[in-house]
Amino acid sequence: MRECRRPHRLRPGDAVAVVAPAGPVPEDLLDAGVDQLRSWGLRVEVGEHVRQRHPRLEYLAGADADRAADLQRAWCDPDVAAVLCARGGYGSLRVLDHLDWTRMAAARPKVFAGSSDITALHDAFTARLDVATLFAPMPGTEAFVRDPAAREHLRRTLFEPESVAVLSAPAADALVPGRARGVTYGGNLSIVVASLSARDAPEPPQQGIALLEDVTEKPYRLDQFVTQLRRAGWFDRAAGVALGSWTDCGPPEAVRAALHDRLGDLGIPVLWELGFGHCEAQRTVPLGVAAELDADAGTLTVSRPALR
């Protein structure tokens, strides 16, 4: 198994940058989230365009080039220890072609965190920059500001990652029993599918643990998405699958039935409801690191701390 490079953990006094590569960020949540980050002893820099809005498209936080510029500037700044995405929504796919990946690859690895639509950037960072990233709650969202459990799990991952090496959740159980080892990859299901046809779409790791979650998608849509992944060979090298939350995706039993039908015959362990994604007490899950999946025990154990 080949892991990505792991960035350094954070320490009080470190500078972190908040950027908005996707949707517009509510001012009140952003301000509250920044205050929380500062309460951890971090110096917080908010990107120049984070509070802006696209001139015509209300679902984007500023123009594509401006959102990309904030992200690239933060990543290439040697004084910044972490880049935290303010929220998801939609728009990360649109910034990919505005980034100077050669210049970003020359910068030292640092923490990159976000979830949902940010999946498009997680894929690119692992493929182009060889950096492990964090699928995590975001400071411009209620999942960070109003959910102490989600916020604390992220804090521990950032500052003391060895304390959250074993990931689990109350509803976690085996959709397909078994154990497997591999490198974590994936994220939001619909964004993974949206990235499939790109010329530079990254290949899954040789031996991987696929992570998938989504929100507000009906069971037949989840079936369609997973079927697309199957037909594209996305699971061909997977050793196991860990499923997260499926908030507002329909009756849980219908979602479970659809995913069992589409994943149950892969011949690999599948864990149900690990507790990451659009849910209460959202777990922060590292991508690009070696981990052991134990579907019977309902756990995903990171082999080494996600951050050095």
C-alpha cells in the first residue's frame, strides 16, 4: 500500500487560512467559526474573496478565478500550516482548471480539510500533490459551529491525531462482514461520480478502502451513482468500503437495501454508517492514508496518525 505524504499536525500559534472554493458562506456562521478556530490558539486568515458572491450565479462564492486564487495563495504561503474550506455546496470542480498545480506541488505539504463538494479537491490533492487530506466539518457551516462533537473530533484530529485513530459510530455495523486493509479514498458519492469523466480523473489506489456518503439523493439516484462507479471500474482495486451518512436520502431501510444490492456482491467487506458526512457528530476521516476496516466491529482504524 502506498500512502500519500502526511502533513504536520497543528500547534497553538499556527496560522490557518479559511478559503471558499465552492458555495457562498453565511456571514454569521463564518464569523462564529473563525472565533472557534481562534479559541484553539490558531491565527486565522480569511481569504480575500471568501465573503464575496459571484456577480451572476448566486450559488457560487465569487468568480472561479478568485476562489482559486485564494486557495492557491494559501497553499503556497509558507507561513500557513493549514487550509480549511469554509463550506461546500457547489463549485470546487470549477476551480480545478484555474489552479497552477506545478506551483502548488512545489509548496510543502500542509493540512487541507473540507467535505461534501470539496471532494473534488480532495481527489486532486491526493493525485496531483501526493498529500493526505481530511474529510471534515467546515468552519462556515452549522456542522462546525453548532455541533460540539463534530468540532471536537476535528480539533483532536488536527492537534492530537493519535487520539482519534479508531473511527466508529453508534449505528455502524456490517453490511457485508469481514476485515480489510487499504488506503482511504473517496468522499461524497455524487461528486466522485461527477469527476469520473474528466481527462485527469485520478485512479483509485491499488489497494483501497472506499469511503462514500451523500445527502438529499433518493435511493434510486444512489443506485445510479454506485452503478456508474462499478461500470467505471472504481471499485476494481478496492479491498473494502466504508459508508457514511445518507441524510435526507429517503427511508434508511430503502437506502440500505439499494446500497447492499449494489455493493453486496463485490466480495469485499462493507461497513454501514461510520458516522462521516452530513450528519450529527460528524467524524473527521483522513483520505490517502493506510487504514484497517473491520466491518464486524464497526470500525476503521488509521494505521498511523493522519498528521505527523
